[in-house]
Amino acid sequence: MAAYLTTPPDTDKMPPGIPYIIGNEAAERFSYYGMRTILTVFMFRYLHLMSETVLPAMSKAEAQEHYHTFSSWVYFFPIVGAILSDAITGKYRIIMVVSVLYCLGHLALAFMGGSGLSPEQWMWLGLFLIALGSGGIKPCVSAHVGDQFGSRNEHLMEKVYQWFYFSINFGSTLSTILTPWLLEWYGPHVAFGVPGVLMAIATLMFWMGRNVFIHVPAGGLAFLKETFSRNGLMTILRLGMVYLVIAVFWALFDQTSSAWVLQAEDMNLRWLGIEWLPSQIQVLNPLLVMAMIPLFQFVVYPAINRVFRLTPLRKIGIGLFVMAAGFGLSAVVQGWIDDGGRPSVAWQFVGYVIVTAAEIMISITGLEFSYAQAPKTMKSVIMAIWLFSVSLGNFVTAMVNHSIQVPSITPIVAEAGQLEATEAGGSDTIAERLIRVEDLQPRETWEDAGESVVVRTIRLAGSDGSFDTSDDVLLSFNRFSALVGVVTQEDAALATAKEKIDAAFFGSAESDAAKELPSDDAGLELLAGINDSVGNPIGYHRITRDRYRLVADGADGARLTPDDVVLTATVVRADAEEAARMKDKPLTWREKRLIELRGEEGQRQVEAERGEAPETRIDADTSIGGLVTLEGADYFWFWTACMAAAGVVFIPVSLLYRDGRQLPGSPEADTPEVA
């Protein structure tokens, strides 16, 4: 460190290291938000296409669980980064080390589908390294900006932070528009690779500024002593009461990158003359933040102040209820989708206006409040604990999405499709189920086998744990290890139920475009008297305008268990208007990949998605288990209720603070309010 500057020079000019920091931040935010923007859609629609065998697609609930698990990591590791930088390494060194890990994480994502690891293993390796990198950078880089200034040029700090903030929004806005487009047309390797290149550029720019940066030495044991002193721990405890409630806000807000993206998949994406991609709608948030901050600063806050005194905690409290209103709107929109509608994605724009208003009142105010509350020697640690509230919120969301999932045969299918003849006649415990190879055609006959030709048949023991009983399930695979058939004891009842629903659909209107699936109540009336193998009625649920679900409870006789036999039907409409619109549109990466993996069947699927089906039909797939206990509008209303409850709880918490600013007896109780 002796070769580096450790104190700011005595000058009134701009610090020479600032351009390197601003450039680094713009490139790093591009890389992070670009990767994060497409992550949920990738897991739901692309991950299962990354191997040479067609694996089952990840469910929406599982994709949301994994996305929020990753986000929880990202906002947990700042605590580690803050302690290491302030106590041991200093900010520059930790930023450089974790930036290299960050680059390796992007490299792992770009290599998904490569040899050595499964696509999902490559993904988790990449996400873990990115979480380490981003988490290590977050608490250090903004403080590193302040380290560059001395007493004579500190008046320039406000201007630099404005540019710093602009670079964050510029990088995130550009990447949110670009990376979904790259994923659509060039695939995951390019879509994840481009953010990786930007992260490499960010790392290079930061390294280039090493000789002009001010390198503030680490605080060592003195830093740790102050942090874990009585006053330090009491500061953390006081702020922790506030942060626990704010964590609920983050549990909802970060679902704009998961649940809202998946909701957009079922909406009319043509808006303002543009055909939006579902994940591109997120670009509204940074644009609205930049537009609405001046509005709140000069219009909204002064107007409220004329009615009652608006302290920081009152801003946060109001923001919590505003957030509940924003998520409540998303619940209403999802209700329209559940009822068979296809609302415009413009409704999400209205939702983004509301949740961005909440973000300004909670996030920006919370940062200012935290900085004002923290002792001077604990600024980095308090900022990291503030970020931990984001981690906690995402952890809660991940756990909720994990808990609502009913186990399915998906992991069994992934492994059973690989079983070889040496295991024929034997058994193996996979996901607590007994598996037996029933039939395996010689491999020399596979080369000319068509897409629908069965080359391997697997028997799955039912809930009784025994083979050759009525609750057994037969799974059939083609030469690509893709599941092509499921045979259960519930098939006859489900087929009869499907005939009833399909007949109601085709008889509902003259034109194919106007045909509608029955509502839940109407569907259950149609299925009255159709029972499963244990005498329970077949369940029916309209998922969207073009999808419905039939459920037989299975051998255990209980709904929402791993023994449910689920038939999911999809309406494939012959849509001449859509076909004409798509006629000259090139094939996307996903469409090309489907054709590459599934041959003629993939070609038919692509044509159907483009409205080119020769006639309207209803396709169906059967699976075992895999339902969720909370879905549709109920899912969004659950989170809305959580947010409203958090707002109520926050009222007495905020009253503990004197004038909404300080607790009596706190070390800095007389410091002025930060507006």
C-alpha cells in the first residue's frame, strides 16, 4: 500500500480517480441488472433447453424461489464485504478481488450447457460467484467515492454523487432493454456473455485508476471494537426494529423481477406501438425513479408537510401502504387473467408508478435515515445491515415459494430417462420412489427412431411403495430421453373430463378467436359425476384464457399431494391474423432450439405458437404432483395483505423514535434530521 496515496491532495479540483469509478459503476450495473433482468424468464423458459436432452421445464414457483434465493445472497454478502474492507483489506483490494469472482460468475453463466457440469449446476455456480462479487462491491464502492475528497474539494462531492447515481440508472436502464432482446434472438450464451464482458471492462477500468485513487487504510481491530461495542450493538438493535418491517417491502418489491415478469407472459404485450418482451417492462422502474424524485422532493413532500410534519419514518410508513396498493393492483390484474382475460401490459405501467413511489419513500429515505443514525465509524456496517433487510425480504419470498410447491415427478423423470439396461428388473430409490426399467430397446435401433417412438419404459411405484399394483405409473421416453407418455390408473377419468371441457370450449362461439374455456364453477358443473379411482370428483381450474387443469387425487385420495395426477391442457388456436403477422418474423433462438432438439414435434410446436396450426385443437400433458398451494390472484393478495399488515406494525415502531428521527438516549440523539 506504500505506493498508493492514502490521503486526498490539497486541491479544489475534481479528484482524478472519479472518472474510473463512474465508468466502473456504469459497466458493473449494466452487467448485474442485465443478468438479473432475464434470470426468471431464463429459468422458466430456457434452462430446460440448455442440454442435449429435453428436460421438463421449471415451474413458475420454482423459478421464483431460485430467483429470490439468489437475490438474498446478493444482499447478504455486503455484510461480509463491509467487515473485510473496513477491518482487514481496505476498500480497493476487496473491490478488485470480488470483481474477478464477478467476472468468473458471468463466465459460468455463459458456459451453461457446456461439458463438466449440468446446465443447472453451471447456473448455480455462476449465480453464487456473482452474489459474492456484487455483495462485496455494494458496501464499498459508494464509500470509496467519498474517500477521494479532501476539505478543499468536498463541495464537489454532491455533483459527483449525482453522476454516480446517474451511472447506476444509465447502466441498469440500457441493460434492461438490451439483454431480453439478446436472449430472445441470440440465446442465453450471448445474453449472459455480454454482461460478463461489461463486468470485465468495469474491473479493468477500476484497476486502471489504482495509482490515482485514495486508498484509505483498513481500520483493523479498532473498527471491530467500535462495531461490537455497547453503543454499536445498540445502534444495530434500534435500526433492526425498523429494518425488519422494511424487509417486507423488499419481499414484494423484488417480485417485480419475478412474479410480475411471469404475469406479463399472460398479458397483451403490445403497448405504445411496441411489442414488449415480458422482462423488458422492468425498465419502467429506473426511468420512473429518475422522473419522480424531483416530483416528490419539490411537490409531494411539501404538500404533505402543509398537512402534518413529514419525518423520515412517516415517509417510510406512508410508503408501506402505497406499496400495498401497488401490489393490490397486480392482484386485480391477475384476477382478470384467471377469469380468462388478456389485459394490456399498460396496467403494469400503472403498477410500476405506484411501487416506484413507494420505493422513493422507503428506499431513499431509509438510506438517509440509516446514515444519520450510524456513528461515524460504523457507516459502512450500517449500510451493509440496511442491505441485509433486502436479503431478508428476498429470503422470505424464496421460502414462501418453496413452501407452496407440492413435490412432483420432475426430478424422477430427469434421472429415470437415463437408466440403462443393467438396471432392468432391479430397483433404485430416486426421490423416495422405486424405479424399475420395464423395457429398453437396443441402442443400435435408436438412430432412425422418430420423435414419438418409445425406446425406454420406466415403471414408477405408487404411494404403496410396491410394483405391479394399481397405483403404478408408466413413463415412456424417446431416444433423446424426453418424456413422451405417462400412463396412470386415472387416465380414463381424466380423458372423459377433458372431452367434456373441450366440447364446451368448441361449442362456446362460432369463431375460433372468440371461443372460451368454462369458468371454474361452470367446469365443475360439467364434470359432476366424473370421479377418480378412489371416488373423489375430478378437479377443474381455468389457469388462463388458453390453459386449464384437471386433477385426480390419486391413490392417497387427498388433493395437493405428490400423488395427484394432473392433466394440463393448452388451447392451440388456428389464428390467421397472428400467422400473417408472424409470417416474415425470423425464428427466435428458442424456436430454433426447440426444432433442433425435438425435430418435427418441435417444428409443430413453433408453428402452433405462431398461430399456424391447421385447426384449433387442445393439447394435453399428464404429470404427477407438482401443484402449488397458492397461485393466481390469491398469491398476489397474500403478499398485499402481508404488506398492509407490515404498515400497521410499523406505526408503533416509528413512535419509539423521538419526532420520527431518534430514540431517546441514542448516541447521536441530538443530530439534525436528514430530510
